[in-house]
Amino acid sequence: MQYVVDLSYLCLLICSTVYTRMTNLVDVHILHLPNENQDWWKLCEESLRGHPINVHNLGGIVGNTRAARRRGYEQGSAPYVTFVDPDDIVLPGAYQACIDILEADPSLGGAHTNSQKIDEDGNVIEEMIIPDRPWDIDKMIRCPMPVHQVAVVRRSVMEQAFELVKVPQKNTCVDYILYASVAAIAPWYYIPIHGYQWRIHDDGYHHIYDRKKVSEARKLIRKLLADQKS
């Protein structure tokens, strides 16, 4: 695998990681690409300050989302893991709310919040009330949709999720598949607060929706559900 990162971009990643102390309960990774919008990343980075998290900035791997995501989840040693897209925003209190729930109930695999869609200027354009995704496998099979919210998972459960199903290398629905795998291992807990803002723009994932890859992901999740019930 080859990582292509220019020097100014590398400097940005190094400098932006300095403020974190690797002593918090959640390891958060961000996958960067050289052509990302730096103004949006600055806003994202600012939104992460003050949260009880350890931030890990990594270069993405074009054409292999699975490998990039796995590498991200392997960062650090905190008991909980999650990720943020560099063009999005995390709202105050979101991570602490997830931590409190997971610390109180060891049987849970993960905890998640609601989210909001925002436009390129940061204006809220839609409230996303999604208590059943990505944590209800049955509904995920019937109606797949993007998963953009704060979703904190136990590290041990995410490690199992990667082993539970073979995520295709080039399938861009990696997070959709992994979150369903988490649900097959242990329950998710829904926290009814807005914890995340998903920025909608012309270069976003929702503009490269691939029906074949979604169909492939649904088949994997359907098999996962069948195996779980057998």
C-alpha cells in the first residue's frame, strides 16, 4: 500500500495532534486525504477540543476503505473507539454521554447519538432522528442509509466485528457493515441528543452512491443476521 501525502499536509497532521493527551477513554481517528477542504477540517478540529478523547490523524487509503478504517481503529489503547470525518462537526457533550452509558452497562457494545445535516456554510438543513440505525440489523437490511453520527464502540467489540464478517476491500459501505456487525455481537444504546453535524457538499460520499456496493453490503448483513439467528 502507498500513502501519498505532501509535506504541508503532513505538518498539519502532526501539529493538529499535539493538543491531545493519550489518557482519555475514547480513541478517535480521522482519515485525511490531500484534497480535503482545510477550512472545514479546521472547524472539525476545533469542535473536538474539550472532549474526553484521544485524537489520531491518519492518511486515508484510496480504494481500500476497509484497510484504512481498520488501521484507524487500531490506534491507541483506550477502551472505546470511534471516528470522525474531517468535514463534519462534533457537538458538545456527545462523547461524554456515550462514555457514561457504556461505563454504566458493560453488556452494551456501543452507544450513539442523533445527528444533523448541515450545508457548506454550516447551516442546519435537516434534523436526523435515527434511533434504529446502525443498530437494528433488520431495518438496515430493508433500508440502508448513510451512518453519520457519534457512535462510540467498545474496542473489544469492534475487534470482533472485523472478524465476524469479511468486509470487501473496495466496498465504500464499510461503516454500515461494521456497525451491523457490532449489533450482532452486543446491543447498541440510543441517546436522544444531537451529537454530530454531517456536512452535505458536492464532494461528499452521498454523491457517489453505488447501488451494487450497497446491494453487496446488504447481502453480507443479511447473512450475518441469519447466522446470528441460527
